[in-house]
Amino acid sequence: PIYLDHLASTPLDPLVLDAMLPWFSPAAVGNPQAAHRPGWRAADAVEAARAEVAALIGAPPGAVLFTSGATEANTLALLGGTAPGAACLVSAVEHASVLGCLPELRRRGCPVTILPVESDGRLAPATLETALETAQHRPPGPALVSVMAANNEVGTLQPLAELAAVARARGALIHSDATQAAGGGGLSMDGLGLDFLSLSGHKLGGPMGIGALAARDGAALRPPSAGGGQQRGLRPGTLPTALCVGLGAACRLARDRAAEDSRRIAGLRERLWFLLSAALPRLRRNSPPDGLPGCLSVTLPGLDAADLLLGLPDLALSTGSACHSDAAEPSHVLLAMGRSVEEAHATLRFGLGRTTMAEEVERAAGLLIAAILAD
Ligand code: PLP
């Protein structure tokens, strides 16, 4: 198979696996909470991993809460970070795990606003500014704004620094789902002035089942879970040492390799676009060149993308968001960018990553072009 679905999930990096393996052995017994030598060893490993996560995103280690992934991190930020009755504003292109929190917030009496985006998927700072002016600021809490760092369907990067500045100037808190952007490095939660940031292990060469929410010191978080008081009670539950170690190792690798990986992967993406667009002149590109290096979303008017991929089972890529591919619903991201339902169904999303080779890109393009032209 040719795997070009790195935005849905990345292969576990062999170095990450090496770091984790000892922690799966029976000798690595020990609850990180326990007050004895095996427990302390586990706790040390978890805390070293926490520091690696923090270093990747430019946050203090104490800010990082391990979660089961970005879905849980986003839920914790939205449901735990929006004060009762306070406004919540999110962009229209957020991941389902953010948008899915909105009905519950509405039930809690929080006024919810879904902010429209430009045709390239960016949320204009002026749009946020206007919305915050009109959002109801009711005691007892500030509004929460949630805007992703990079979109998982088209790769658009949001102008986070400007958006955070607008939010701050209006006294609002800001959360960013950095699931797709974190592996590319260069994020600084402190530098950007973010209150909350989410990420996920399996999107950056780490294991599935682990992620993190970083919460700025002092940012109020009302945890939905009760339990043993781990992680200051904000996200209680026994931590999986091996998975934490894996996430830490993945973050460390991302920090070391991000610049080089990004350059190489963006080169492959441009090669892919060149090959496809040369053979298919009606092909249109949804992904901006300055977006996520590994993301290429393209639309070929008239194409039934799902049907095409069914005929190419060894070519792993997506028709929209992988998280949506069970449902035949058109991508809410493309619709928010002004594309039609027909265009959404005629869209393919390639996700290139650290392990993608030039020859895979050539072969994938060849297979797709042949299949499309044969139709
Ligand atoms: N946020 C974004 C932008 C994503 O792309 C994804 C995964 O598809 C998630 C959140 C959910 O991440 P997880 O699989 O860790 O729950």
C-alpha cells in the first residue's frame, strides 16, 4: 500500500517505539502515583515526558495535562474552560471534537457563536473582533474562543498570534486545537498568548491513545471527571506510563526534526500537485502553499472521490476528513470555505509525512491519473 493519510494518523516512529518498549515490560510495574521506588521511577518517566511535550509547544511543564488524545483535550478545554453562562466562539472549520461540544454548552446556557471563515479557510481577526464586541459578556466568566492552529482537511494555518491578541484585548480566553500543527514545531503557547492548547500523539509519530491539553497557569478549568486527584485533579486517572513516554519521545523528535521534515515534505507536496495538475487541467487546489507542509486537498469537478478510492484500496488517502469518512456527509470545512456539496464530494485529501518517499508520490499520482482518465 501507499500510505498518504498522515493527517488521519502517522506511523509510529521506530525511535518512539524503542523508548516505549521497556515500559510495557512486567519489570516496569509501578503506578506513577505510588510512594515507592517502582512508582517513583514511573513518575520520573512521566514527568520527563511532560517536559518534552511542554518544550515542543513553548509552555511550562506544569501546564501540560496528559489526556487520551486531542478529542478529550478539546472537550476538556471547551466544556471545562467555558465558565457557566459565558460565551463560546469557535471557527466554522474546527474539528468535530470541538463543534460537538457546542450543543452541551448551549444546554448549559452559554451563548455559542460559530465564526465564518474566508474562502481560504482563515478566520479573519476582524471577524473575531466584531463577534466579541457583540458576544454577551455575562458574569461570572470571560468568553472562550477556540480556533485551531492548522486545519486537518485543507491545511490552512490560522493567524493565531493576531487572533489571540484580539481575544486578549477583549478579555476573552483563547484555546487552540494544535493537533495538526504541533508536529511541525515552532509553536509557542506562551509567545502566542494562548490559554489552552490541544495536541495528539498519533498525529506526530507517537502512539494512539495519548494526547495533551496545556492550560496556562491560572486559567480556570472545571474538570468534568472526578477521581484520584492525579494531574491536580484537572484530569484525574492513572497515567499510562508507556504512552506518556511515547508522546514525550515523539515531541522530542518533532522538535529535532521539524524544520528539515517540513521542508522536505512541502517539496513532495508541490511535486504531487505538479504531477496531478499537469495531467488534470481542471483540478483545483484547496490547500494554500503556505499551509501545513503535508496537506494537499484538491477538487476535480465531476469526480466521485469516494467511488474512485474504493477502486484503489491500496492507496490510502482521504476524501475529506478521515473522521468523517464513514458518513457520506460533505465536509463542513469545504462548505464553510464556500465550496458546493458537489465540489466537496469531488475532493481528495493527501496527507504526506515523515516517512513519505518521493517514489510513493510519483506512484500515487500515476495510479490516480490513470484511474481518473480511464473513467
Ligand atoms: N483535532 C484535529 C484537528 C484532528 O485532526 C483530530 C484527528 O482527526 C482530532 C482533533 C482528534 O484527535 P484524536 O484522534 O487524538 O482524538
